[in-house]
Amino acid sequence: MKRLFKWSALLLITGVILIVLGLLFGAHKNVGYYDHGFRIIEKTTKTRSLSKIDNVRINTRDADITVKTGKNRQLTTRTIKTGQPQVTVKDGHLTVRVKRTPVAKAKLNFDANDKPVEVILTLPKDELNHLKLSTTSGNIYVKDQASKNLSATTDNGSLAMKSVKAKQSSQLHSRSGAIRFNTVQLKNSHVTAESGELTIVKSELTETNLASASGDIHLRHSKIHGQINLHTNKGSIGVQATPTTGYVIHSSDSKYNDFFGKSFKKSLVKNQNARDTLNLETKNGIVKVIR
């Protein structure tokens, strides 16, 4: 009986060692622990060539989304084998759907390669009619793209854009993550962050609303046209602008506001009838305006 116990223990230890070595050397790309025990999760990468498209809609559950510029139109997806995306291309419309993956449901995850599930769309510098991106848990990154209408939403992740133009309108939202824009052109746009900082630099805004429920808002080295509204409930506002711009500023609870080196308490109005106006409001933070 004792001999049987020893052999059983030895086999168990040997099995554990082999599993650990297999994970370390990439025998399986991913192993997750679920309610019913361990489960092997294999990932796969697939690249598809695309024809000319004018409208893009990508909807994912647990994947990062990247849209970038390249010579060839192509879609690259890195997903698990049992959760292949649904991809359709018809009459210039590209639709991509990725369902929730077993990786997200795992209570404990051993990932040897540590590569995220992601969707990468590569397009030439042609203008799109509509670009709509959404993910429940993932980051969104868009670079060197132009679209008449732009929509991007992430529930749990960051939203970043560089050299992006939305000619007609845009709706951009991050529920839990930072928003960072560099050299973007937005018109008739709403940019909102529920829990995270909102930063825009070297950009051009026309009739745009920027809002953060509990985060700071930064607007630097940017041109504005028309009325630009910045609002945060629990954060501060920092703006780099010129004295000739119109200003309507409200800071409910702050004693340390700064307007081009001069302090003010709660409210300030300057050049209210100017063609280009900044409306700045924070309910629990400071407002600082510099050149």
C-alpha cells in the first residue's frame, strides 16, 4: 500500500513538472482555470485581404482594436481557435464581430505568450464614410485615418488617436480609461471619459464638447473654432490658449484658479462675444489657463 502511494505521488509530481515545463516553453499558448478545472486555450492569427471599403464597423467583447495606415487593405485577427471572428464584406461595408472569449471567463490564466486578443485593420489613406469601433474590454488605437463620421467606445480600456480627421461628426467615449489625442481634427464632436484623464494636444477642434466625470482635462497647443466646452465633475482643467479667445469659466469649489498668471475665485468672463469661445467648468477642481 505504501509502495503504491509512493508511486502515485511520484507520478503526480512528474506530471506537474511536465505541465510547468510545457507552459514555460510554449507547448500550449494558454491555459485557463475554470469552474470545472483546467482548460487549454489555443490562439491563432489570421490575415485577410480586403477589397475597397467605405464603411467600417468593428464590435468586440474582449479585444484590442487598432486601425492604421498601410499600402494594402487587410484585416488581421489574433483570437482563440474556438472564438473565430465573424467577418463580412459587402457593398463596401466591412463588419467584424468578436464574441467574448474563454480567456475572459477564466478565474486563473496562465499565458505563455501573453499576446492579447486583438483586431488590426490596415487601410490606405482613403477617406471613409463611417468608422465605428467598440469593445467592452480592450484598448482602441487609431492612427493616420480620415472619416466623415467617427465613433469609438470602450467600456474598460484606453482610447488613443493620432493624425485622425473626422470631417462631419464624432462620438468618442471611454468608460474606464484615459483618452489621449494627438494631431486630431474633430468637428461637431462629443468626447467623454467617465473615469480617466482626457488629453488633447496639437489638434484642431470645431464645435466640440469635452467631458470627464472624474478626471482632469488637458487641452494644449490646439486651435479652436466656434464654441468649445470643457466640463468635469471631479477634476481640474488645464488649457493652453490665447488672451483674445473668449472665456466663460466656472470653478465651484476652487480658490487657486489661474488665468494667464492672475488668480480668480469662482467665475470669470472675458471676451464673451468672441467668435471662438472656451467654456470651462469644474465642480471640484481648479482651472488653469496659460499661453
